[in-house]
Amino acid sequence: MQIFKFGGASVKDANGVKNLVTVLKKAGYKNTLIVVSAMGKTTNALELVIKNYFENNTELQSSLQDVIKYHNEILLDLFDDVNHIAFKKATNLFEELSNFLKTNKSPDYNFVYDQTIGYGELVSTTIISEYLNSIGLKNNWIDVRTQIKTDNYYRSANVNWKETQRLISSNFNTTILNITQGFLGSDENNFTTTLGREGSDYTAAIYAYCLNSNNVTIWKDVPGILNADPRYFENTQLLNKISYHEAIELAFYGASVIHPKTLQPLQGKEIPLYVKSFLNPEAPGTQIGKNVTLEPMVPCFIVKKNQVLISLSSLDFSYIVEENISEIFNLLHQYKMKVAVIQNSAISFSVCVDNIYNNLDILLQNLKAKFKVTCNKNVSLYTIRHYNKAAISKIESGKTILLKQLTQETIQIVTK
């Protein structure tokens, strides 16, 4: 069994879908599961639909129609017959979404987000499945929500591994080509949940673990895992080989090429992970596995933008002790702040967080009741693995340094 994951960039248009077929023919598709993300920037477009649902209802239908139009154009490019079943299936899914937005009574943003956002994956896999059928690549379309079960922590759900293993083991035909959605699951009440942004990689790993897959390949628009994001850094280098441990470190610090949760299940069963280019499928790409060292051994750069640096000190200049730190972390957990860096001294404590749930104001209000608080918004967090002096200088040049923290292998720098 092999598992291929295709991201949104790889299927952003009809040519992308046709190239997916080219990749399958070159790489082989016997005993294969394809995990597919939403097409192109559909997730972003559906996030605008959700925003309009809550904040600007007059624009809701317009933003939804933009999503529908985008997919209809892809359908028209793929199928000559407008009566093809693919059109009807896509229409039915968008009607489901529209009906949900009309009838939903829940004011919970996170719940509405998960019930809405997943239609990107449901529509993309439906279109691709029907296209594969139309050219003779018969396949089985799977609703991932019937197999991956989670809790109801909407937007970042936790997998119920025991139930997921049972459902996949008893409801999966490994002898045929299968296609399913990344990113999605469902809770015990069968409401849609999501595994976090970029969670399609994680979906592939979940299936690999449950099916004892031989390998997982993530197909990207880059030649493999690079030592830096080419959107933000020049002269990037391809990493030919990475150990599980190194890849987990990079993912933890925010390397966007791979999802942080993806690697643990693969490492547990020593399943190799390959990251390859869908534009050049026969190139070796990057291999992640056991007992391999970083090749080549070069500094690896990661940047997380739009972070928040919160600095605390005691109101009476007393020490910041364990009790204070426990209280701070309880509040960070309560308001769902993702912590990236912490640093403390005798009378101060600083933390760099990602405010993805928009709870910053209420968090600060609670912190100010017991601490003197300084808050810097829209800061950038740079992490360098295997740093050297030249790498540090490259990051610090022309920037205001708000925080710096070094360990033997890693440096983190918060800049304004």
C-alpha cells in the first residue's frame, strides 16, 4: 500500500488535475490511496464566506458564488458533457453548504468554520474522482469523515485512534485505487471536524499508520523540503535526506512544508515519507526516515509572521516563580494561544504566541490584573536550526531585535 497526498497548488486548475494523472502513471497507482486538499486557494475563499456569514451578510452569497464559479470553470475544462455526473455531484455539495448557512443556529464560529470549510475538499475529490473514472482510472471515493473520528475540538481536532483504526481496518479495500479528502474528520455526533490548517499531510499519515503503508509521498510545487521557504528567503537549498527527529524539530518550529502532527505516526511504524515535486515526479525529492542524517548539513531557516510577543513582570518587583508561571500557562491554554517561544528571568516572563483564535484582548485583560504587561503585535519569529554566525547576521540585519534565545542546535529571534 502506498499513499499519495496532493495539495491545493497541485490541483488548482484542470491542467493540475490532468498532471495528477501524469504523476499517477509515472509513479504507479496500484494499491494506492490518494489524499487531496481543496483546489487552489479554495480554503481561503471559504474563510471569506465564513467571515461574511458572521460579519457582512450582504456579501455572503457573492463570496459563495465565487467559490462555485471557480469550480464550475474547472469542471467545464475537464468534461465536454455538461450533463456529466460530476456537475450534479458538485452542485449537490454546494447546495448542502448553502442550506447549512441558511439553517444553522449555532453562534460558535469554530463549529461553523468546520462545517463550512470542508466542502473545499469534498468538491475537489469528487471532481478528481469522476475525472479519473472518465479516463479509465476506476477508483473508490471515500468520505473521510466516515473513517477518521475525532473529538469536537473544532479547527484543531484530536484523533480518536482506536475508533479510527477500527473503521479504516474494516472499511477499506486495499486492492483498488482510492481517493479521499485531507484535513477532515468527524466527531461522535457526525459533525465535521478539521485537523488544523495544512492537515491533509496528517490525514495521509493517519491512513498510513492504520493501513501499515509502505510509504507516503507528499507532492508539492517545490522539488522537496528546502532549507528555507523560497517566498521569504533567497538561495534556498534542497535537503536530500532528513531524520524523523530533525523533521519533527523543523515542523515544531513552524516549517510550512510539512504538518507538525504528520511525523509521529509515521515514525511509530518507521514508514518512510517522501516529499517530491508534482512538476518533476521522477526526481528523488526529499526522504524522511530512520537513521538518516541531515544532508546536506546546512542552516535551516523558518519564519512565522504576525506573531504576538507578550512580556510580563510582577507589579511589586517580586520574583516570577512557579506559581506565577503556572497561572500564566493556564490562561494561555484557556484562551487557546499557541506558544512558540518562552523566556524568563527573575522578575520577567516573555512569551511569543500565535493568536489564531483572536482571544488576545481578553487574555491581556486577565494578565493585567496581576502583572505589568507589554504587548508587541505583528512581530516575526525566526528560527534557525544548525545556525552559524553568517546565518544569524542574515536574519538580524536591518531589524529590531525584541528577543533572542539560543540552544546548542537552535536559535530563535523575535523581530519587529
